[in-house]
Amino acid sequence: MRITLASMPWQALESPSLPIALLRSACRREGLEVPSGYHGGIHWCEYLMERTDGELGVPQYTDIAENGLFDEIGDWIFAGNLYGADFGVEAFREYARGRTIDLELAFEMRELTAGYLEEAYSAVMNTAPDIVGFTTTFMQNVPSLALARMIKERHPDVTIVFGGGNCDGAMGPALHRNFEFIDLVVSGEAEIAFPELIRRLHAGSDLTPVAGLSWRDGAELRANPPARGPVQPDQLVVPDYDDWFELLETSPVAEHIEPQLIIETSRGCWWGEKHQCTFCGLNGSLMKFRAKTPEQAIDEISTLVEKHQVLDVITVDNIIDNGYFSTVLPEIEKLGWDVRIHYETKSNLTREHIARFKGAGVAHVQPGIESLVSPVLKLMDKGVAGIRNVRTLRDCESASLTVSWNWLYGFPGERLSDYLPVLEQLDRLHHLQPPANAARILIERFSPYFNDSALGFNELRPAQQYKYVYNLPEKSLEDMVYLFDAEQRGLSEQEISGLKEAIERWIEHYQDSSLEVSGDDELLWISDRRVGREPADHEIRGRELVALYGELEHGRTTGGLRKIRDREGFGITDGELDAWLSELDARGLVFVEHGHYLALATHSVPVKLETRRA
Ligand code: SF4
């Protein structure tokens, strides 16, 4: 059986589709024909470049792919092909009013989709497939549906299969129910289920045993139960990206991108297994954490880097396995390669963790900081205090480790009074990496806020964006979509405006700000060049104060410092200690939270990229 797997726009241009690559390998392992890949993101971008003489291309594609997600712009751009040219136009205009949406770009692209889909149709059908599988995540749904319908209408004999993140849990059967031209939907992990499905289709045998499969038994809709357990690490395959790299060799898109390898070293989240963050729906129906063995992970990274000669490695794990700090990362360091790895991690990083990251070539981390306000972090069940997050920001800055984070608000129970002490100190942090923005949380399917109305959100309804994307009644959308609207909770937009303005200033000032400490056991110099403050140089003189300053780098209370003083036999009195801490506070050299003082100066100042500026 000939199979073609399609990953439609808006897959990131720099990186291949992991689901296609995994299923190619999984089919090969099972002795099945290896599916062809149709990489729609690259082809759509090529089409844009060609049809607009380069006026539209990689930057515009990337703008929609990266910034259009929560407004469903990418889906809307293709929606006219499902429902007619006028569908959703007025509703989208209405939605865009007062928002920073580039309407002109969206409309210009929308005009071009019909022609592109014809080309996509020809490219897919040229592979003479018996089965066309669509892997769909986030904004890939409507582009996939549009092409799937064309294929089914013109070739009813071709079997259309959907799978991917947009098919997880109840969403898979709902997609199947709402779109008759989809023959089959695989919900959940597909490495085992997909080859099993292909074997059964080939043999014409019963589909009932295929885990997580939605199918039609005559006129009856059937949805098989999910697999009994998650796919185990030793059942995972090494992704096969060969066809994507071959495509890139002849694509004009290649000139404009730096290819990245996508690597998966674990699935699920070890933190979320016990304390799922209240807003997080990321792991869908499978939170159970499963990491590849260190040998598997190292082998996979080194095999793929060597094979494709690509040094930018993006791990798609939601959270690094803590064991990797002493196993995988040191081994990667030993390879001595000039790799640039991205990892997501828990935010309570130690200096040792950061050193391991740096040694292994991890250049960019996403530590899930989300806020610096401890009571709000508690509402999220993040298991970390605001001051600890500041410490991570400081130590990553010292180590030139790039950090990405967003500030989330809108949590039921949050109070302005919780924010104020932090807000008053934000200008002390201008030398540390700022959040990209402050955003109200969205209600995601699978999150505790979605599952448990007692946490504060009730009367959920499909997010309003879906109205201009799907011509379906709200009831039909309820099981099919990922984002939901609810009554606003927590701070009002007016109350949060102070934070937003402070973050804008932070972003603006970061580039030219520094607060650096240097010196020895007897004398420290702190050079304060944070924008928005008078430049100043401070001294911390004497062995005792230098040692106590070192303690403040861990975050200490006055009581804690006194104990250390007594243990070390330092002569500083209570009054002198209090006065010293007050002075550090007055100079903005510490971050203070609930009686804890954290020294803010970094031990070096990294080269700061211009792009960090707002
Ligand atoms: S937000 Fe991150 S740490 Fe929290 S449950 Fe989700 S994946 Fe895990």
C-alpha cells in the first residue's frame, strides 16, 4: 500500500515534521512500505515566493506561523477553501479590530490558497497513494481539511487518515464526526497504532483492535478505546528526516533558513504527573513522563547531527529529565561539537545545571518561569517561588544562556496586592532577560482549569476565534477544539496595565543594562549600569561582608544570615547587618520577597542580541 503523509502549513520552516519522520521509521521497522512525506509548509512558502515575486516569503510565513496561533490566523487563511470565499471574512475583520493583526497580509495570503492547494493536490496525487495521512497540530487543521476534501472528492478510493495533536482525546472522534470525508482518525501516540492500522487495511481485516482509532462501520461511527498504556521509550524510533533534507536541497526556501534538527528525548512531564500546572494542557491525554535511556538519547542526537551535519538541535521535550544533567549532557560535552541545543526545563535551575547546559552546547532554554509573583505561582501549582525564578534569570544571564519566557496573568484568586511588591522592584531587573510579553492565560483542553470548574473557570465555550474558522455550531466545536473562552478571572486589564508598561520598559532597557559584580574574598565591586538609574559603583569591603554577600546569591533571610554569622564567628552586629541589608535594598542591589534577600548582580555580562529590544 502506498502511503503519503502530509504536514500542511504552518509547520515551522526551519524544522522537519517529527510525526512524519517517526511514522516513516515506524513503518520501516514493521516491514511496511516507507511513507512519502509531503512537506506543505515548505511548498506553501515556495508558492508564496513565486506568485508574489518574493514580496511574500519566509518572513511573512514565519510571522503567521509564530504569531497567528492564538488568533487562529493560519486556519482562517485557508478557511475559504472549506466553506467558500466569503466565509469568516466579516467575523475575522470584527475580531481583528483593536488587535495587532496584520489584516492585509492575511487577506493577501488567503487569495493565494486555492492555487496552492491545487499544486498540493497534484504533488500528493503524483505519489499515487492508497492512503493519505494528515498530521495536524495547532493551525494545521483547516489547511489539512481543505486538501483532504479535494482528494476525497476527486478520488473517493483514497483513504484519508488524520492524526496528531489536534486529534488527541475527544478531538479525534469529533473531527471524524464533523468531516465526513475523513475516513479514519488516529488519536494518541501513533508509532504502534499507525503501522497496525496499515497492516489491517492491507489485509482488509477488522479495525476494532487499533487503539484510539475512529472509523465507520457502515453508517455507524466507531471510536476504539485508547491504548492501554503510553508508548514506552524503547518502542520509540529514531526519526527519519531524509526526505525533508532532500527537499531542502532544491528548495529556494533553503536560502532563507537555518535548518534545525527536531529531537525528542522524552514525552510527558514528570512535574505535571504530580502537580499539573493549572493552565497547562500541553501533554494532552498523556502526562506520564517517559525519558529515553541516556544511551538512546546520546545515540539519537549524535546519529542525526552527524548524518545531517546540522548543529542547531531543538528538543521538543516539555521538560528535561533531571537525570540527563549527569548523564546525557556530560556525554554531549565530550563529543566536543559546536552544537546549539534548545531545551525546556523546570525553572529552579542551579548553577551546576546551567554549567552542564553550557558545557553540552545548550544555548537556549525555556524554563517555564511564567511569573515572579509567588502567590500567583502557587495558584499555578508551579512549585517555585518568584525569588527563585529571579535567581534563575540572574544565573542564566551570568552564563550567557538565552532564556525565553512569558509572564502569565488572569488566575482565579490573584490579587493586585500580590503583584505590587514585585512591580515596585521590576526596574531592578532590567539587566536580566525580560519576558517576551504579559498575556492573559487561555483555557486549554486537558488543563486542570478545563477539567475542574472548582478551580475557578466555569461555563467554558469554544474560543471565539473558531467562529471564523469552522462553519460548525458551537455544540459541534466543543469536543473538537483546543482553546476555550471563559469569564475573565484575576486582575482586570486596567489592573494589569502597570505590569505591561513595566515589562515594556524592561524590554527596552535590557539591551543596554548591566549590573556586574567582581572582586575577591576581601573586596567586591558592583558596577551598576542599569538603564533608568544613575550609573553607580559600589564596594563591599571586608571578608565578612563579602562572604555574606555570597550567601545572598542563594537568597537568605535576615535570620538566616545571622545564623551564618554566628556559625562563622563574624563580628557584625544585628544592627549593622540590618543596616547593610537596608542599604543593599535602597540601592536596588537585591530582590526582596517575604523577608528573603537575593543578590542581583551577575558575574559577567553577556553579549546582548539586538533582537531582545521591543
Ligand atoms: S507547564 Fe510545563 S511543568 Fe507545568 S505541567 Fe505543563 S509541561 Fe509540565
